[in-house]
Amino acid sequence: MNFTQGEIIYINKPYRMSSFGALAFVRTRICKKLGVKRVKIGHAGTLDPLATGVLILCTGKKTKEIERLQYDTKEYTATLQLGATTPSYDMEHDVDATYPVEHITQEMIEQTLPQFVGEIQQIPPQYSAVKIDGKRAYKLKRKGNEVELKPKTVRVDELELTLYDADKKQMSIRVVCGKGTYIRSLARDIGRALGTGAYLTALCRTRLGEVRIEDCLTMDDFPQWLDSQEIELS
């Protein structure tokens, strides 16, 4: 391993840790291992704190590959709670509105999902890292500012219902999509198309390009993995 020349590390980001937090955790331990103050490191494709799964970290000269990696196809599994919405479209915020769910059936869901496959128009969440005049939307929103985001074209290659719990009014989906697709926005839009509300209760990125979650190190495993590596310092 030569972290200065460049390595690519696959991490399974845990729940409630930001992507930067995961990066900082790894960087701190690499720096300590190398006995240096700083190592150049970046991540490809941000995951929300409440999401888990594949996070690719690049060190040294491999950081030049980040932009290319961000364009790779991504696969997610997600669980949606129907009948309610939150400001962030996930569980970061409390429910702000409730909607009828009695009319929803599995058949209705399966007939609705295909309209979200292909190139679609999607408005990013207001609580997102999208920049408005150089400032992050979520930072503006948390300060009480009104945030207006424009629709953008995103690509959804596959969208499959994997489970529907009629009693809890929860649905689980598998999504294969391109760069810039917000699964939280997809949840919001699916809810609207079903004549109700919806927000995410779980989200996991199971694949980024050819990297699958089975290929990734957990935060708990990383220190031991790092200790087992033969390190080059040049």
C-alpha cells in the first residue's frame, strides 16, 4: 500500500455518520500509521448521514479518479413510509403532514413505479448539498431561508418493488440509477404519484460501479485491516 502515490479504499459507511466523517476517520488512522500530519484523500459520491453502504475513498494521486467514479452507475435499496412527509424526505426531520393511505394497493404501486424509469425530471431536496449562489442548500434551509431548487434531468435504469407491507403501509424498492439522482426525492415523487405522502426510513447504497457492499470494509474492521497492510512511504 502506498497512500501517497494513491490507493482506493471501499468503506461501508455506517448509519448517522456523514461521508466526511467517514473520510476523517480513515484519514486520521492513515496519518497515524504513516507518521504524517496530512494525507490527501477524497470521496466519490456523497451519502446522506442517514444512509449506509458503499463509499469509495481515494488517496494521493488516485484522487484524480474521483470525478470519473462519481459518474458510475449506483444501486440502492430503500424503504419508504407511505402516508406522511417530512421536510427532508427522510427521518432527519419529524413528520410535517399526513395523507390518506386506504386506497393504496400493491398492484397500484407496481403500476405506478414504471413512470419513474428512464430520464426523469427531479427537484433535489431542499435539505441537500446542492449549491445556490455558492452556498449549500441545507445550510441556507437550516438558517430559515427559503430555498428554491430547479428540476434537473436524472436517469433511473431500474426500479423494482421488493416488498410491500400493507399493514404498516411501507414499501421497499431497489433502484439502479445514474449520477445526481436523489432517492429521497424519488420517495417524495412516488408518494405524490400514489396520491399520498412518502419519506425514507432506510437507504443503503449497495453498489457503485463494480464495487458492491460485500467488497467494503466496515469502520470497525478498518483499523485492523490497516494494521495488516504493508506500507510504502515513498
